[in-house]
Amino acid sequence: METPGNAVETNYRTIKITVVRGNNLQGKRPSSVQVDMDGEVLGESDRKLLDPKDQRVHYDFTCSLRVPGGVRGLRDVATKPVILTVRELLPVEKKVEVKPVVLGQAVVDLLPLLFGRSSFLSTVPLNPASVPSPKGASPLPSKSGSTAETAEGARQKQLARKVFSKWKKQATLDVCVSAADPLLSEAERAASNLLKVTVETAFSVPEAWAPQSAPCTYTAALEVPLTAQEDQVLLFCDGQLKAGGLKEQNGRQKKRPNPTALVPGNRLLPATFIYAAPAEQEDGELKDAKDRRFREEAETVKSRVSWDTETRCFMDDGGTTRLRQKITKSRLWPVEVMRSTKVAEIKMLTEENPEIPFHGVAFVDMGQLLYPGVRRIRGAYGVQPFSEAEMQNKARQSGSVLRQQAKAIANQVKARAGSAAGSNKGKAGKTADGRGAKDPKEPAKKQPASQIRITAADSVADSVADSEPRANAEGNVSAATTARRRLLVVVSVSRRSTSCFLQLYAEARTYVIIEMTLEKPLVAKTSPEELARRLKALIPPRAPLSAGPSRAERAVLDFHRQVANVTQHVSDVYGEVLGGEPPEERSREQTKVRLMGSLNGSPTYYAFKEQMKRAVVRIVRDKMQRMEPITDPQELKLFVSKLYVYLVDQMYVALDKVTHTHTHVYMCVCSLLSSHCYPLCSLFSSHCSPLCSLFSSHCYPLCSLFSSHYSPLIVLLSLFSFMFIVILSLLSFMFIVLLSLFSFMFIVLLSLLSFMFIVILSLLSFMVIVLLSLLSFMFIVLLSLLSFMFIVLLSLFSFMFIVLLSLFSFMFIVLLSLFSFMFIVLLSLLSFMFIVLLSLLSFMFIVILSLLSFMFIVLLYVHCYPLIVILYVHCSPLIVILYVHCYPLIVILYVHCYPLIVILYVHCSPLIVILYVHCSPPLQISLDDVVDDSPDEVRLSSSQLRRFAAEAQLTGDHEQAARLHREVRERRTRLPEDLCPASLTRKTFPDVYSGL
């Protein structure tokens, strides 16, 4: 039955690959194009001749690629390129087989199909191919025609070199790739992601990584999610060891993974380069000043292993979600590295639990990919020896990716070896019957993979064990035994060296530079518009600013302030000049004359005039909007009249705002301002004096008339309103004070009553809860003791019954023992369940009572506040009486119940301790407590020592208990070096182990 992981996917998608033409090709013979992908040949075109005029070959060849549906097919599209090989046939000669010559190779990436495109046209470069020598060919001539084959291979190389030397321009192929439908819909493309992992260079590698005799392989591996349930392993197997002396070139091109089937020119990824950034801008480790100095030295002087390989990993929606979940679970992801040889690879394939040679691991911090908008991380990460505990502690993973891959390859090799052995057995049977014999001159066929590895192991063992005798004179030891012995020597040396070299990573301070890039960030970055919208939602809107007064209004207000200031100054002068005389002894005219004389005799008048000048200028400029001088006398006359009327009106408005303390002062100020406002207007013209004098002669009677008719009434109304306002203010203040005091006293009384009521209810509920808890605890203890005694009695009875019945029949005893065991287990489970249920019910009852009391208090406080007020007003005597009468009852209950609780605790605690000590199961010593395989050395924990001390105290052995307590105290004060082998031997405490 097929598992879901191995089920054959029937949903295939077809991709058409059309080779349109070849450009800038040279050659007179016909050529063809072969298309293959991942070792599978998709098709080969017909042989076409070169057009000498355009230097083009029109192939017009189309083949189909069937891609399995699902994530696996999309992963192949992202990682595996389509290989186009241009081949040319050599002329046929005598006694030589016709073989095609590989002129060049081109590579087409199908990655644009994953970005929503259903077709694209690409022009790819055609790179020359180096013709390898035939497999198995010996450099020495043989009798079977090897000389002819070697000459043929040399001729093919020479021909290919000659053809490419004629290509002055870069030869290219025009390829069109199309699919009926896009491989991904818009929703799938939006949910999927493409991860690119680049392992660049490992610097400051240990000196032991340098190959001694056999060539070495340097491998890096990590595991990434593929789908929501499946992971995939990314392997980087083409590391190259480089000596120190030069820094790595900045801007070097990245390589393709698994470049075995590609020519050297196609092993580089187009338009992908490695650019080194400053160490402080990296995301990894080793960014301090001290580390930067070490890195400069390591990247220049010390040896390094260079991969410079980029691997792509396509992930669907589930894989992307799982990637985000795994990073959330553990920020650190392990990237494993190793150095292996042929012997180590054979050893890994032959063992069930292989040991990885030079196994190291670097932990990459992937947490930064969860930051909004982050798509790329790159940095240097330190390599440390591989440890299962470190993997579990840092990466929350168990097991090694390289070990799992070694096991999988070993299983595949064993399966192939088994199938090859079956086929060889069948061929041997045919040969024995005389029907399958072959000509001895026929060349041997390709050996199985297992046989090739054994041959390689023998050769390595021979090279390592050169010091052994190569021939046995007596002939007692066979060749196979000698080879096996040499292989065991090499494997043992490899095991010792591997365990010894694991610490070299820390000594050499090896680090590897790794880059990871995502097509789309795991967490999308919020746009500025969205941030502005969210910020606007958080900040409440501000109320619109009230419009202030305009410039014209400010000018009028400034004039009012100047009038008020002049009024204040005139009032002060009036108080100085006429303040000591009663008003009845002088007339209005006399008062005016004396006040005007005082003002004219001092510079106060001119100060008033200068003070009012600025306010009048602002009124003319801002209020009346007159900026240019007036040249027409008639227009000037009208304007001055209009200005004078406006100033007089504003003067009265300003005087109405001022509090009038004296009628005569008010009259004098009106006369003064009325007589001097018009001269202020003469600032704008020197020809307005007749009009000013005329206006001054008629203004005073008008002001006097206004003052004589309305000033007494205004004074009386002002005094009456002031007294009314004062009386109302005093009454309102007294009323507010009384009301505040009354409300404060009422609130204080209510708060005290509510506090007392809450305290009483809380005490009552607490006492009820305590009593219920004690009762439930006593009930549980009694039930536990009864159930335990019942189980003990029933166990004894069943044991006696089993012993008696065992004399009669063995079968009957077995059946009855099973029945009794099941009965005991069921009773134990029922008693345990009963005890647990009672405990849960008591706990739930206590919790429910607590919640009900809390809810009752809250409801009483929230919803019954008026009722509490009424109860306090009407029932306060009743509450006092209840508190007085119930308090002795509470005290009596507490006094009488406390001795009963103390007596139960005193009398029951020894019985519980004795039952626990004598009826507890015997001490189980785990494998972790055993220090050595010998039974004399056993390590006990502090808790076990304290338990033995309690048993010794109960049995009366005080000396033994003191010794055990002393050992526990010594463990607490012991140094960390002494804690590692801390153990107690049976020789030290013989009495304890005799009890075991």
C-alpha cells in the first residue's frame, strides 16, 4: 500500500520547450540539439545545416516536459535547469565507430514560470564543452583497440577546439518556453514564497581539514520546510579548499547546485553576484571590533573552504506558514558542515548509526525574518562541534540532517546491491549450464556501486597500511583477510581522529558566511498610508481654533484701552487736586476749571495726547482703510468730521465699560476727551483748525446736558446693582458651603457604614470558607485512610486466597491472580477517582462559594447602594445589635473548634507518616544513578538521603539519621568539581543498602 508521501501524482502539467535557432555558430557539418533535464532526455532535433550568410542554424525543434502537479513539481521547476546540448557528427572512417562531438551546452532556467508568466523567450549563451576521456580507458595501449579509441578522443577534442576558436562572437540559442496555463494562480502565487539560500565561504578552517593523501569532500546541509507536513534537505557538496594569502574576490558570481552534468561555463548563475558588506552591517555574529580584526586576518591569511553556491527552495502556502511557525518556535536554525573522505563515506554506508567525520554545526538566527518588511539576512556564524544536547537546547531539534542523509543513501546502496547480486546469480547459473558463457575478449561491464566502493576501500587501505608486509611467505593469510584488516585499521584511525578533531572548531574559531533571501517578506511592512490611518484613529480630532479679533477690532480695542488709561489718570489727578474738599462747596464749572488748569500746567496733557495718537492712527489705517494722504480739502473736511464722530462714539463706549467712582470725574473726563479728540484728528492735516474749534465750542454743552440728565440715575442704578450682586453672592456662598458640608458628612457616614458592612460580610464569608475547607480536608483524609486500609486488607485477603488455591492447580492460580490483580487495580482506580472527585468537588464548592460571596458583595455595592443607604439610616441599631450579639458566638466557635483541629492534626500526623513510610513502594534506582557498571558504586540524590534520614529517625537510629543529614549539608557546600562524581557507596552507608 502506498503512503501519501510516496503516492504517484497523476496530475501532470505540460511545458513546451522550443529551440528556435542557434546564432553565431561555425561549422560545415550538420548539427543537432539534445534537450534533457535531471538526466532524462526529453528529445533530440534533426540534424540541420548552418546558414553561412546569417551564421545561424534554424532548428525549430519542440519537445514537451511533463511536470508533476503539487509542490514537488514546482520545486523541480525552481531548482533544476533544462540543459541544451549542441552536437555534431564526425565523418565516418574505417574501423571507427561514428560518435557525435559535443560542441557546446546551454542552460535555461524555468523560474519565470513561477512568477505568473505562461511563456517567455530567452537567449542563452552556448558555452564550449570539454570532451572527457572514455570511462574505464587506460592510458596505456592494449591489444583490444585502446590506441584507436585514444586517438579518436584526441581528434574530437581537437575538432571541438577548432570549431570554438572560429566563434569570434558568443554563440547563443534562442529558446521559447511556454505552458498552456500558468503553473500558479494569482492566489497561489500570492501565498507561496521562494527561499534562496547561499553558503559562501567557511573561513579559518582547522588544519586537519587539509587532505593528507586521499581527496576530501566538504559538505554543508540544512533542513527547510517544503509543505505544511514535509521538509526538504538542502545539500552543498562542492566545497573547495583554498590556501590563505589572498582575500576572496568581491562581486564573484554564484554557482549552481549539483554542477556535475554542466560544463564549467554553465555552472555559474547568471546575474547573481556576492558582494561583501561591512561587518557592522551584517546580521550574524562576530561583529565586535576584536572580532573584526580576527576576521580580517582569517579572510586574508588562513585557509578557507569556498562553496559560493545558491540553492532555491519553493514553498507553498503551508510551507510558508510552517516556516514562520518554526522560526517563532526557535530562532536558531542549524547548518551542519563536515569533511569526509572515501574511507569515511564507506564507513558511514556500512554502519547503522554512522558517525559523521569532522561534524560541526552553525546556528543561524532566523528571527530577523519575522520583522516587518525584512527579506534578506546575511552574516558570519561561528561553527562549533555537533552536539545533540546543543541542538535540543538551541534549535529545539533532535537528530542530524547529515546522519539521516547517510542512512538514506546506505539504504539505497543496499537495495541496489541486492538487485545486482540477484542479477549476477542468474547470470552465473546461465554460465554453469553453458548457455550464458561470454567471450573472454568481451570488455567487462560496469560494476555495481557496492563493488566499486569496496574496491575504493581496498585501495585506500593499501595506501594507509604501506608499512605491513605485502606478501605472506607462508601463505596462511588470504588476500581478503589482509584487505579487511587494513580497512579496519583505517576505520579505527578515522574514529580516533574524528573524536579528537571535534574540538578544533573552537580552537580555530571557524565561521561560515551564509545568506538567506525571500521573494516576499514573511511579515508584510505596513505602508505609510496605513500607518497614518491607524495613527489618525488613535489621536482624537482637535476642536477647530476659534477665530480671534480682526485687525480693525484690535485697533478699536486698543483705543478703548487708551481711553480707560486716560480716565484712570484723570481720576488720579482729580483725587490729588480736589480730593480734600466736599463736592457741595464747589460748582461744576469751578471743578472743571481747576482740573483743566492742573492738567494744562503739567506735561500730563501732552502725554495723554501722545498716548492716544497711536490708537487713532491704527483706527484710521485698519478700521477706515485709509492709507494714502488726502489732497482734496473738501474730502479731507468730510473725513475729519466722520472720524471725529466715530471717535466720540467709541469714547462713550469705552467710558461705559469703566466703573464710575465719582460723577464729577466722569463729567470732567467726558469734557476733556470731547474737547481734545478733535485736535487729535488734525494730525492728518494742518488746515482743520476752524472745524476743530467749531466742534469744540458745541461739544461741551452736549456733554453737560447728557451728564446733568443721566448721571444721577446711572449712579443710583450702579449702587443698587452692586449691593444686590454682593448680597446674592454672599447668600449663594453660604448656601454652597452648607450644602458641601452636609454632602461631605453624608458621604463620610455612608462610606463608613458600607465599609463596616463589607468587613462584617467578608469576615463571615471567610470563617464559613475556612470551616468548610477544614471539614472537607478532614473528610478527604478519613476517606483516603479508609480506602487505603480497605485496599490493604483486600490485597492481603486476595494474596492468602491465591496462596491456598495455588496448591490445587497452576492454571487456576494464574487465572485467579489475573482476576485479583485486575480487581485490585480497579478498586485502586475507583478509590483514586473517588478521592479526586471529592477533592475537585470540594475545591469547586469553595471556589463557587468564594465567587458567590464576591458577586454578592459586588451586587450589594453596585446595585443596592440606595438600599444600603436606607438600611444604614433605618437599621443601623439592628446592625450594631447583631454585631454585639454575634461576636461572642464567633469567638466561642473559634475557641472550641481550634483544640479539636489541633488534636486531629497531632494524633493523625504520626499515623500518616507511618503509613507513608511503611507502605510506599521500594526505592527505584534508575540507570542515571549508576556511576559505573559495578554494583558497588551507586549515586543517590539528596531527596533519597532525606527520606532515609526520616526512616532512621522513626526507627530510632539517630546516629544514622545524623550521618545522612550531614551528607546532605556537605553536598550543598561542595565545590562544582566535586559535584560531578558525587555518590555514596555501599561501603559508606551499609545500613541503608541493607534496607534495599
